Amino acid sequence: MTFAQRLRDAGLAALVAAVLALPLLGFETIDTGGPLGIRARFHWIAYAAVSVFIGRLALLAFFDWWRLRQGRPEPLQSNAPARKDILTRIGSQADKYLMPALIAFAIALPMMPFADRTVVDLATVVLIYVMLGWGLNIVVGLAGLLDLGYVAFYAVGAYTYALLSLNFGFGFWEALPLAGLFAATFGIILGFPVLRLRGDYLAIVTLGFGEIIRVVLLNWTDVTRGSNGITGIQRPSFFGFPFTSSPEDGQTAFHELFGLEYSSIHRIIFLYYVILVLALITNLFTMRIRKLPIGRAWEALREDEIACKALGINPTNTKLTAFAIGAMFGGFAGSFFATRQGFISPESFSFIESAVILAIVVLGGMGSQAGIVLAAAFLTLLPELAREFSLFRMLAFGAAMVLIMIWRPQGLLAHREPTLRLSTQPSSSGGGKP
Amino acid sequence: MEYFLQQLINGVTLGAVYALIAIGYTMVYGIIGMINFAHGEIYMIGAFIAVISFAVLGVVGITWVPLALLIVLIVSMLLTGLYGWTVERIAYRPLRGSFRLAPLISAIGMSIFLQNYVQIAQGARIKPLQPMVRGGIELMKGETFTVTLSYLQIIIIVVTVLLMAGFSWLIAATPLGRAQRACEQDRIMAALLGVNTDRTISLTFVLGAMLAAVAGLMTTLYYGVVDFYIGFLAGLKAFTAAVLGGIGSLPGAMLGGMLIGLIEAFWAAYFSSEYKDVAAFSILVIVLIFRPTGLLGRPEVEKV
């Protein structure tokens, strides 16, 4: 591309940006009480157009430079899974070498000199998302079922523990298996009618189910207390020894048991290790079940359903197990979330959470356990780090999702090609390159 | 009886709006097999452009309602269409041919981006719009209840019917419609036979966005308020409508939209308005159990 061509292309992009910016950026609405007031701010359009112009020019220059470096005359294809780049090579080894390193780091983290309250707290949040990502990975990555309402199971787990603890005085450890069981039951109830359908219908039904759960939690005020949420959920104890400075009569507090000075960080570190163990159980479970017949059946089903049927695998039951197991881990994570926060409300379980968890699985490279850790860390730390620009952080979050997908559609650390179809054949849903 | 009739009218009005949005989903799904998650936000942007255009017209001094409506309709259709085109160009075209979930994630990202873009640009508070079309026809006068068909409802239903008729004609009888149907059946073959598939797909997005813009304008007039969050639920329901009618089928989207609108109106009227969304989804699940391809969808032949 010559410089003049680039200029023209960038000019066109800037023109489109200016027209797009005209209504929404060019005018500012003012609340006057009566009819909506309006004020022009055309300089915003100029900012938008100029930044798009410069950005597009830089992008085109970069593409040309890249093509020159690659020595390939054809236009840059964003999806070329055959080309082994550095990340793909890392990805193929990630689960073997990267995972032990990550686990060692996670275990050592609270003892690091820089690990204060905030760091451990943040790490706990990351681990919750890692666990959710690993749980959803069973459904999406292994079984190939698109679940857009995973947060519903997370909510079921959280509310199960909260209600059991509030109404029947259950402790965290007693309620944990029940929360998983309950979430799995919900998974089966939902999955049974819809798993026989085609994949995309499953997406919309799970999305609808996520909304239904949220609406029910909001409106069934007698039980869930509606939008006020449930407060005063029992905090976890160290196997019966509470984390309080002054325990009730007859109880021994954690710090007394070990003869330590009381510090509120004990509980935070304990919570961190609890979620670490829960997440590692999820990981271990996934790694092992992949090698069992049922795990093999999931992956086979993802690749070719018809071949599976021909081999005598019952697709509905196989999918149902994946769905239920994924839901169960969501339930575990949910009940941990409830005990950590001490307060839950339907607001924590909106669609955006499901989208974030799905994005973690896909960005990480579906099926790659280590990739999910990296994606979870990236997607949870990005909004945290950008907290000063709170208005812009979700904007950046959405843009990052789009850009990463364009850059690496197969995910950050995919160690296998997502489909094994011939590239010349159109896939039934995605379509080939014309 | 009067009450029933009134709910029927309300339901049809609501259904018309859902049907307009659902067409955008079903066409995109038909042509590239992808759930265009950002479509609900496109509808929201259409509604915002309509509100802002009304305010600008108010400042300029065009207050004759039919003229103002016409101008706003055209402006919001054009600008929203451009938004649809840009979204496709940036977020979906580079991903064509990659695996199935990639465009979906990109679409979810785009949806989050657009929602926050509008929130930043125009603020999070709801934008009111003064009622422009008042009055209506009293159809039936009962003892306690009067059935009215407002002029606004007439406008919404008439515009929707006209657009749908025009749209069906466009798909059935114009070169663009032929190209679209060809791409839907076999994109590679269509490309070999000289159909510009990229352009056809782009135009599909533009047309879908234009219809969503009309829906946005209509709901703005009907409810009188807009905020940056309306796209999510409307998009969800319209997509439900498209699936209910059989995704990929144009008459199916219209039928599904109508049904969802009616279910919602009647459920809210006779049972509880809090659970009207739950009702719509439950009906969807029940229909899918008995007719897995939706009401008017064709069964897909699976090939090895």
C-alpha cells in the first residue's frame, strides 16, 4: 500500500467515525425537568475523527511492516492456526510445565513480602474466577456446549449456603456439598429438556435461565429478601475454631489455638487457601476425568456428534453429566463466594458475570487449564487496576474482548486446533472463507 | 372482555417492536450462523439517536409532528445502519471462518463496549421524551373499562406491517435479496458464482440495524423514556422471539415476536408483571421441547 492509499483509507475511516460520533458524542443531553435540553459539543467529534485517523494510519503502517517481515504478499489473515507461533508453542507445553509453576506461586503467595491484605484479597477474587472458569471449561471446553447462563449455578450455590446458614444454622463445610448437589440438580433439570436441541438453542435457553434465576431471586422476597440481599451470612471457621478476637464461651479462637497474636488477616489468608484448594480440586478432577471414558466421550461429542451416535454413545446423557458436573463446581464456587462476602444480592449474579466467565474460558484457549488461569488473572485484574478510570474500565473491557478475539481467535494458549475440519470445507455453522 | 381486548392491542404493539428487532437476529443467523449479541445495543443506539434527533429538531424549530417523525425515522435509520455496518466491519469480519465461539465472544465484547460508550457519552440517567402523539380511538365502551386504540399504537402497527411487507419483498424479489438467500444456502458457491458475499453480509447487518432503529424509535415514543440499559433485555427477548419462530426464518421472526409480545402483555395483565420475562422464556423452553426447530423453522439435515 502506498502512502497515498493509506491516507485515503484512514481519511475514510475518520469520516465514518465522525458521522458515527455526530449524534451520540456531538450532542449532549441536559435534564431540564421538562423537555430534554440539548447542547452541541462538536469538538468531541473532532477528537474522535482525529484519533481514528491516526489510529488507522498507524495500524495500516503496522500491517505493511508485518507483511514485509513475514515475506508474504497476501493480506494478513488473523486466523492461521497452522502457523506455530510462540504462544502456541507455549500452549502445547503449558499444562505440563506452566501449571506446576503457577500452583507453586499460588501456594507461596501469602508468604511473600509484598502480600498484604489487598493483594491476598485480590488473589482470592482471581481464584474464584479461575475456579468458575475451570468449572465452565468442562461444559464449554470439553463437551463443547455453549452455556451463557453459568452464573445461575453460581447463584444457586451462593443462595443455598446463605439460606441454609441463616435458617438452619448450617456451617460452611456442611453446606458446601449440599450447594454443589443443589446446583447440579438444577443443571440436570435445565439440561434434560434442552440438551437434545442444537447447540445454539442451548445458548439462548441457558441465557434465559440465568435471567429467570435472577428475576426469581429479585422477586421472591419472602425467601430471598429480594434486592436487599441476604446479610449476616456465617463466616467460615477453621474447622470449628472461629476467626474472632473474642470468641464466645466454650469456643477456642483460631489465634488462641496456635498461640498467635489476633490479626484479621488470618481469615483472609485462610479464605485464600480454601478457594485455592477448591480450585485445585476442580483442576485435578478435570484432568483425571479427561482420561476416563466419560471424559473421552465429551471430547468426542464436541468434535463429531454423529460419529459418537454411531459408536453407541448416548449424546443426551453424556452432555447431561458434563452440564451437571460443571454446574456443581459453579455451586461450590458460589457457596464460597457467599461465605467470603458475608452478603449476597441478585446484583452479583447478572449476565455480565456469565459473559466474563465465558470470556475467560474462550480467551484462555478452550480446554487449556493454564490458559484459563492467565485469562482469569487478566480479566479480573484489568478492571481492578483501572479502578481510577471506573467509567472507562468496562469500555476497555469490552474493547479488549473484541481485540483479543481478532488477534487470537483460538485463545491465548490453545494447544489444539479448535476444530479438526478441513479448511476448504465450510463448517455447518461457522462457514468457511469464501 | 374489554380488558382482554385492550391487552390484545397492547400485546400486538409490543410484539410488533420485538418482531422488528428479531428480524435482525434471524437474518444474521441465517446468513453467517452467528448470534449477533450486539444487536440489542444497536436497537438501544437507535432509540438514543431518535431522542437526540427529536431534541435537535425542537431546537431548530421543526415541531410539526408528522414531519418531525419522518425526519427522525430517516435520520435514525441511516445512522444506526452505519453503526451496524461498523460493528460488522470491526468485530465480525476479521473473524469470519474462525471457530464458532470466536465471533460470539467478540459480539459480547462489542455489546459491553457499546453499552458503556453510550453511558459515557450521554450519562446513565434516563432520557425522557415528551409525548408527541396523543389521543386515540375508543373502540368499545364497557361499564367499567374503555378499550382505546391510541394513534401511536396505530402508527407502530402500520409502520411495522409496511416495513415487514417491504422487507419480505426485498428478500423475495430484488437482486440483493437473491444474493442474501444464495449466501444463506452456500456461501462458497455463491462467491464462485459472482456474488459479492462480503458486501451482502455487510448489507444484511445494515438492514437489520435499520429495522432495529425503527423499533428503537417506536419504543421511545411508546414508553417516553430511554436509558443505556434497555438494549440487553429487549435484545434477549427479540432473540427469544427469533428462536421461538425458528431461527433463520423471516416469517418465523415476525410470528415469534408477536407471540412473545402477546405472552408478555397477557401474563402481566392476568398474573404478575414481575414474572412476565420468566413466562416468555418458559414458553420458549416448552416450544423447543416439542418443536426443536422452532415454530416455522426447517429441520436441519445433518450431514456427515
